[in-house]
Amino acid sequence: MEPTTMDTTKSQKKSLQVPPKRPHLTRLSSMTSTKDDVSDGGTDVVVVPHRYMLKRSQSFSSGFAASLGKARKEVGSMDIEDETAVLPTSPESPGSPEMFGATPEESGPATPITPVTPLDGLPSADTFAFAFDIDGVLVRGGQAIPEAIEAMKMLNGENKYGVKVPYIFLTNGGGKTEAERCLDLSRQLDISISPAQFICGHSPMRELTEAYGTVLVVGGEGEKCRQVAEGYGFNDVITPGDIIKHDSATTPFRKLTAEELRCSKSGRDLSKVKIEAIFVFADSRDWAGDCQIMLDLAMSKGGYLGTLSETFDEGPPIFFSHSDMVWSAAHANVRLGMGALRRMLETLFRDVTKGKELDTIAFGKPQIPTFEFATRLLRQWRKDEHEIDAPPETVYFVGDTPESDIRGTNEFNKHSENDWFSVLVKTGVWQEGTEPAYKPRATVDNVLEAVKFGLDREFGEKGTKVPTKNIIEPLCLADASEVPTGAIPTATLR
């Protein structure tokens, strides 16, 4: 068990608020958008696969969209209960970019409209949803796991039931803004992903901006984590680079590069600055130096650098965005994660102080408040994107790490009003042939099998009725050839 975790710390149980509804989002192309574009858009952006960046005027001028519009008008006079649409699937489909007379370059700039999904007009599953870990489930070593792209297509409507299924992403990873992470994942999975459906390990830390003034932010590449923290609303952010630049003797064997010297801030005496909290936003790139600085502050008098407490209980609180001991990367074997850094810091503190315990606080999975935050975000996403103003009866959480994904899902399910169903995949941390420390309710080969399992369980085993509301809407597609036969139920195109 962890020494101190978010679900056992009363002072940290304040409500983690989900961002308010955003009626308008800006679409950015996954091929041409940059990090600056994402930053300029704040959280009100969604990265769309480039082939879907059509102007609405172009999409509605097509014969395909016109046919759908005509079909929609006919629905009222039809007995639509048992009939099924058959959409064209040939390369010459009227939904293709060539038939629209548009090229990617002519498709126009991003427009402030609600983004479309590949099958925007299908009904949405209203009784269940999915939540996904990322590393080891959808992505490994920066590349999409082959089955992940097909799994996302299936959730977006390319399934035998003809429904879209709401889903969110819940990762312990971080080090970038949620918008930047969405940009990366959108490109990897070739789908449009909104920050409104994405949670990083450090996302809940935004709720602590009013509690602390000057903070030390650790981890990540360059200045990215400082930028994330400032974006959350922390007013005075210090990094280990600032401290080393102020006093190079802090880390005798760690010298800043020319780039780090340029980016690190200076101009004030940091020995006179009270550091009120330490936040580890992402994996450390310098374990020795970062541990030394965090240890100095943990043993300090009230968070002042260069001081030493006599009781070793005056240091600032230390927050980690997650506590994963290992994670799945490009290497054949798992790599050490933030949980290992946390354990190392606690062990060093105990040894140096002759037995004193250092209580640190972890966010992320498997902490219960992180799943509570995910529950509220999922409900808001279902309401805003799918027009479903009710919580799902079942949430299928797909993960690769028994100690965080499965443990957290199973524990949260004991307290949740709805059913959180844990699904373990074999493409990440957990390897077949070993007994998982925390037992999932289902184990499958990969994420595509996880999605198939959930769909078949809902519409087959449980007998959930396939929804039929809001089923005919004009599609805004650049490639209707991707729409599977029978994708839109209950209407026949004439």
C-alpha cells in the first residue's frame, strides 16, 4: 500500500471540477496544425484528421449529402422500424474528396464549428461508454498499436450495431498540456480528439492553484511543465533549472546546458523565497539532481532553500501526478516510472533523517479522486458531444497495468453508482503467463478485442436495445467510402 495517497488525505478531497460546457470548438488539421496553433486555441480546440477538414458548404453540395437530406425528409412518412440503409462503399463513392472537387489544400482553414466524426449521424449508445489508458493500450513507443486505429473506428460507428459509443482517455502520463497530448494522439490514431475528453495525470492539479503561491515544478522536457503549470493558473513557478542557475553547487555533478541556462529564470535570491509546494508533473530527466533538490526542500525550514529543519517535518507538501512504478515504452522490457522516483525520494529521506517518514501525495490512477474526476468529465462529454444528459450504466475501462488501471477501476467500482468494468490487455505492462496483482473482470489480447467484447456484451449478452434516436443527419465527410454497409440503421436511402 502507498504511504499516503489522494484517497486517504482529507485535505485533498476537494471537488475536482470538470471544465464548463464548450458549445463551439475550433477544428485543427492533424497534418498541418502546430503546437503554437494548439496553444493559441487554449482548451477550445479539437484536432481533426486532415481528410475531414471540409468546409460545410462543400460537404452539403455533394450528391451524397443531398441524398441523405432527402432521406431525412422522407423518414416521417416511412415505417422505419425494420429497414436498413445501404451506403456506397466503392472508391468512386460520391463522398470522396475528388467527387467534392476539393483537395486537402482547398478544404479551408479551421472553422469554429462542432467537429464531425467519421459517421456523424449515427445514434449514440446511451447506456455505456469506454475509458482508455494510452501507453500500452493504444500507443507504444510513440507509435499506435495496430489494433488501436480499428478500435477507434469501431467506437465511432464502424460496427455491426451501427452506433457511436462515447469514450474518454485517462492516462497517468503528462508533461504537456492536454491540448498538446490530444494533438499527438489525434495524429497517432487518425481521429479527432478534444481536450474535453482527455485527462492527464496532472490534470487534477489545476484545482490546487489557489492553495499555493510559489511552487516547484519537476519533470518533463525543457520548460514544458512550467508552461503547463502556468496555464493551470499557478502564479509563481520555479523549476530545478532555476535553482541550479541560482546556485550551481546545489548539484555538483549536474551542469546546465546552454539552452537550459537561457530558459531558466534568474534575477532574484531564491534563498529568500518560500516554496509552498512541490509538484512532479512528469517523469524526471535528471533523477539525481531532482531528488537532491526535492530532498533539500523536504528537510528545510518551511520551504526555504539552504535551511535545515531540526525536526524534518517543516518541508512543503510533495505531489506526484501518478505512482506507476513501471510503464510500457518502445523497449522490450518495462521502464521505470514516476512511482520509482517517488519511492526513491521517500527512501532517501528516511535514511538521511535516521528513520523519519516522508508523506507524499499521489494523483492519477489508481487514486479514487482521479476516477471521480473522470466520471464527471465523461458525463459532461456525453452531454456536450452526444446529447445524453445522464450517466452511463456501465463504463468499460481498458488498461495494461494491473497495479494502477485494474486496481483503480475495481476499487472505484465498489463506490461508484454505475458499473466500472475492468478490462486488461496483453499489449503493455502485464505479460501473459503471470498472475496479475489485481484481477480484471475480463482479459483480452488487445484494445480492438476489448471494444468488441464491450459491444457484444451490451447488445448481445445484456440485451441492450440498439438506440434509434437522431439517426439521420447530413454527413460532413471527406471520404464516405469508409462508411460500412448497413452503418445507419432504420432508414433506406432511395
